Amino acid sequence: MKEENDENKDFSAHVMLQQKLGCIIQDGITEGQRFALSSDLWRCASASPHCDVLITLRPQQNKQILKELVLWLHDIIKKSEPHFDIKIRHHNLTNSYGLYITANYTSLLKGAELCHLKKPIKPSYGGGMRDFTIDEAKCFQGLEIRSNFLSGMERSMIVRQMLQMIKAPSPGGFLFRPISTESPHQILVPDGGTLLVSLMSQKVIENMLPLHQPEILADLQKRWVFALFDEQPLEDIKEYFGTEIAMYFAWLGHLTTALWTPAIIGVLMFFVGGFSFLHQDKENTLFGDICFVIFALINCIWSTAYLEMWKRQQAELAFKWGTYELQTDQFLEDPRPAYKGECLKPNPVSGRLEPFYPPWKHMLIRYGVTFPLTLLCVSFLFFIMFCLLQLQDMADAVFKHSYYFKWIIYLPMIVYALIIVSGDFFYRRLAIILNDLENYRTDDEYENYLIQKIVMFQCVSAFGSLFYIAFYLNDMRRLQETLATLLITRQLTQNIIEIAVPFIIEKFKVARLTYQMTRSMSDHSLQRHVDAARKRKDTFQSTPSSELDETYSSSQDNNAEGVCENVESGSGELRLRKPNGSSLLSVTSSPKRLSSNSEAFELTEAELQALMTSYNRPLDDYLEMFIQFGYVLLFSPAFPLAASCALLNNLLEIRVDAFKLCNAVQRPFGRRVKTIGAWQKAMEMMGVAGVIVNCALIGQSGLIQRMWPDMPTSIQIIFIVALEHFVLAVKAWIDTAIPDIPFWIRIETAKVEHWRREAYKRESRLITGNDDSGRASPNMNESNSSNNFQSTSQRQNVPPPRSITDHSRFRRVRENRSCTPAGRNAHFY
């Protein structure tokens, strides 16, 4: 009887366990179905509202403070830039708010003058490219076509520049204190500091980004990302992402084309010359050594020719894109928004007041803090690498023939790889902290010194083990194996990390947030919202693009006065306008109007883009190609197939980077550059290092010892040094023989300079009054053209050009370059 009871209990427990497992599995299936169904909300996200710049706020636990904060920021921006159209929209995924900022055409044209944008001149006025100015607006081609004169990239760049010029009101201090609660939450901005930069550093603003333009992006992806064997559309890349991104892809394409030469020669050398380093017989060894030396010298000459030809193509692209004459003098550039000064002093060139930081403090931090810490980190990494490689050699000698403990041989290299990854992570953050501490005035200075710090660390981590094997162990066979392993492994892992990891993380993050947002909904309500999202997407895809463009152009230039509050049902959107002469909406009453609709679960592409990883500059992309260039140049004679591996990787890298920019990261703001910056100097230094290392490898190859066995070691060293100097002299000769700037560009720039001198002479005669007879007719012609343009500008909402008489042309440049929005408006209106 007792046994039967035990059996019944066991059977009941078994049944209960089965039921629980069944319930768990059923719940898992149900939740999985809800997860997949909720994911359709972001897969069928609605089109983003048209805007030039999107600012998203970081979510706050106190919703009332968040509402007051977004309206406070709206008021601050409106006071400084009253012609901005700002929409406040609730973001359901993050439970925060976004400010959708759009500038009207007139404000954009004024901003284009402030940003020194170069635009094409009408052929009747001489053609070419010139800095856009309001006074000579009628001279620029396509000004009347508002949708084409300024690209989306240029619009966002102008609006961002105008936003970053908003300064904190004097004397600074606490600018925001919530009045609806007694929370200590408050914002502190220093006197004269840039408002938006301070808010971003205090984690008040989470993102500031331009939104993608779906139709243009889809066409660009079709002709760029998915066209594997077609030429890159550099013009379209420049128009959409800016000259900095376009210059990077032009450089990457030029490097890929140049790699065909060493790749073909390397394949021939590898299969014909051997390069197995097994030293089978004297004849094959001598032939292999000769091929080794020839290939090393070819690589040195190839790198020099490649760099010089790139300088010419770089100059052509800069001239074509209107950045060739871009000013690079630090005193002619505005300080970067994060630049901190101890006081305000006039600029020695322009005379404008700007933050001032003592140069002696800058130099003290750089040479007293930054350089010692950088040298210490690099030395520590090299020491750890040396110890682990020594430990690996010891483990290899002890456990090489062991059956159970052979795995110990790989432990030092695993530890070394982990140290490299973690060391790069921490050192990069240390480099950014040190760079911020050095407080550079311009963006170019900041980036150049950051590149120096990062490149030093990366060179030790990437090439340190190869130098150890080549010149300490003197093992060419192991050098060949290690170089092939590092090059191929690094290329594969970086491509996966570069595109797959951020893409998967972003999709998983959006899916998780969407699932959390819809957990409180019933299955029927969720299905209803998903069906509505699918219907909206189908409706949007069937809407002609002309209707969307018409809506955009009519809404962005609406200058109607008065207060216009338009709350769209289900969208959580509020439009605020400032009436003429009246105060803005009070913070105490406005948050009530910002209450989001709990039943609205419409997601937009703007919300999804705001959750993506930001992409500020192509620093990591340049760094990846720079390390690859070092592998090809420094030690490729030991592994001639390095150039072939790099060529195949670059053919894929172009499309991987393009896909990343179009789909996996936020759209970056456009930036105007004339060169690839500090990377050009870094590549040139790598070319010099390649000559030294390749000549040292020739000495290590044993060719001289086998050809002249009785030659003393000292004479061999002198021979190698003489060979190195000879190759460096050939590099210098090639550098001089190939001009950096094509002849036709020098002619065109000379024409522009001639035009400037002639214009200055005419202006000087007008000012001195020596040519009274010649003053009337130009003014009369100018007046007639101004009247004709006025009627056109009224129809097209284009500001008419002001008359240019006497000293006005010379006063305009200094007046309109005011750093404060109030100063700009005082002169423009």
C-alpha cells in the first residue's frame, strides 16, 4: 500500500512537472508571437517629419521636469533664431521628446554666407565657384530653385552651425530650474559658453542629428552599396554626406586601385620566387633572396608614387567641390564649440570677442602631462607584449610535444589578444580625455593631435610582435606565418565588428523597446495598431514623391504671424509659433499641452534613427586602412600575398563602409575639408618607415652574406645604410618630380587671384572718387538689376541683394561674421 502511494505521488509530481513545462513553453510561444508582432511596429515605421536637424532629450524619471525642459529649450532657441520652425514631438520608444528644427530659405541663405559655402556662378557673370554672399545673390546659378540650390546636407550643416552659435546669456549660471517641483534638477552653463554643447556634456541633450532623406538614400544605395563593380558616385556621396566622407571614399578607392600593382607583382613573386624560407638548396635560396630584395624595393617606390598621385587627385577633388581655397589658418576659423577659455579677448585677426586660453598652459599640459602619459602607456604595452612573447617561446619549448598540455602554448597569445582589445578600449578614452584637457581651439587641431595619440598606440599593438619576430628572433618563416594570420584575421574580424555588431545591436534594441512599450496592450489592441502601421506604410509607399515635396516646400517657408497650435490626433505633435511682439508660452501652462496620447503607438523613422550609433568622423575607418597599409608596406616582402589580401578586402570594405553609413549608424553632419588631414602626413611617415624596415629586412635576408661571405659585418651594415639613403633619395626625387597640384588647377586659381586684384582696383577707384564718370553707370545698372531681382525674389522668397556702394562691401564681411545670433539679425534685418 505504501509503495502504491509513493508511486501515485511520483506520478502526480511528474504530471505537475509536465504541466508546468507545458505552461512555460506555451507562454514562451505566446510571448514570442507578441514579440514578433510588436516588431512590425518599427519595421512599418512611418516616414519621418521633414526637418533639417533633430534634437532629442535624454529621458527623465520625472515626466513633468522633462516637459518643462523641452519647452524651456524651445524658448531659448526661438529667442535666438526666431525664424526657425520648431516642432515638439513625443517619442514613444524612449518616452522622451524631440525637437524637429527647420530653417526657412532666407535664414539658410544667410547661414550659407556665414559658413562660406561655395556655389556656382552663372556663366553670364564669369562662371566658376565663389563664396556665397547675400549681396551678390543674383549672380549665383540656381538660386531661384529652393529645392536644389542647397542640398539636405548643406541645410543641416548650416542649421547646426547656427544652433552652435547660440551662447549662454551673461553672466551664465543656472539657466533652468523646474518650477513645478522642488527637485534639485538644474542646468549650469558657464558665462559665454555654447549652450547646446553644455547641454550635451551634461547629458540633457542625448542626440543632435540630421535625418535621412529616404528617396535620395534609396537611389544612392542602389548605385553605391549594391553596385559591386561600378565606379563610386563620389558627387552624390558629397552631396548627401559632405566632402569629408566623400574624400575618404575617394581615398579608399584610389588606394584600392593602386594596390593592383603590388598585388600582381606579389602573386608572381610568391609562386615564382618561392618565399617558403625553408632553405632547401643554395640556388633556390639565392633566387628567392633576389626576388625578396626586388620586391622590397618595388614596394618602397610604389608607396611614394601612390602618395604623390593621391595628392594630385585630392587637389582635383577639392577644387571641383569648392574646398580647395578653404582657409586652414586657426585664427581665421571660429573656435570649436567645446573650446574653453578663461576670459573673452578679441581675435588678433578679426577683432571679434572669443574665448581665450593662455598658450603657456596649453603647452604645459601637452608636454608635462599628455606626452609622458602617452609614452608610459605605449612603453607598458610594448613591455607586456615582449614578456608574453617570451613566455610563449618558453611554453613552446616545454609543451610542444606534450599531448595533454599542448594547449598551454596558446595561452600567452590569448592573453595578449585580450590585453590588446582592453588596452585599446581604455587608451582611446584616455586619449580623448587628454585631448580635451589640452583644449585645442579648432576642430582640425583637436583631430590631428587625437590621431597622433591613437596611431602611436595602434602601431605598437599591430606591428610590435612583427618587429620582435623579424629583428629579435630573426625568424623569417615565423614572420611570414604571423603576418598572414594578423592581416587576414584583422580584416575578417573588423568587417564583422564594423557592420554586423552595430546593425544587430540597433535592431535588438529597437525590438526590445517596442516589446516593452506594448506589453500592457491586449492582443486585439496590438493587432489593431500593427494593422494600422502596415496600412500607413503602404499608403506612404504609394504616395507620389511630388506630393511630399510640395507639402515640404509649402510648410517650411510659412512665415505667418501669430500663434499656431496644431495637435495632430495620435501623433503627439505640438507646433509652437512666436507671435510678433508677444512673449513665448509660459512654462507653467505649456506642459499640460504636451501630454502624449497613451493610445498612440505610431513610430517614425526619426525615432529609430535617433537610437542608432552616432558616426561623427571617419577616424576608425582611416585607422583601419592605415594599419593595413603598414602591413602591406613594412613586411610584405616576407609575405608577398599581403597586397592581394588587402586588395580583396578593400573591394569589400568600400561596400561595407557604404552600407554602414546608409543603414547602421546615424547620418553624420556634413563637414567641408580640402585634404584627408593628418592621415596624409601619417602615410608619408609610414612610407619612410617602410624604406627603413625593408632595407633592414634585406640585411636580415642573408643575401649579402651569401654573395660576399668574407665581407665584415661593419661593411654589411654600411652597405645597408647606403642602400637605405639611396632609396630615400629616390623617394625625394619622385616627390619633387611629380607636382602635388595639377597645372590646370594652378591656372584656374591664378585666374581667380587676377579677378580679385582687378576687383580691388575697381573698388579702390570708386572709394577714392578718381573715376566719377565710371561710378554712375555701374550703380545705375546695379539698380536696374536689383529692381528686376526684387520682383523675382518676392515670388521665390529670396532676399534681394543690397546695393554695393563705397565702403559697404568692405564693412559687410566683418559685420555679417558676428558670432552671436543677435548680432547677425541686427545686420541682416
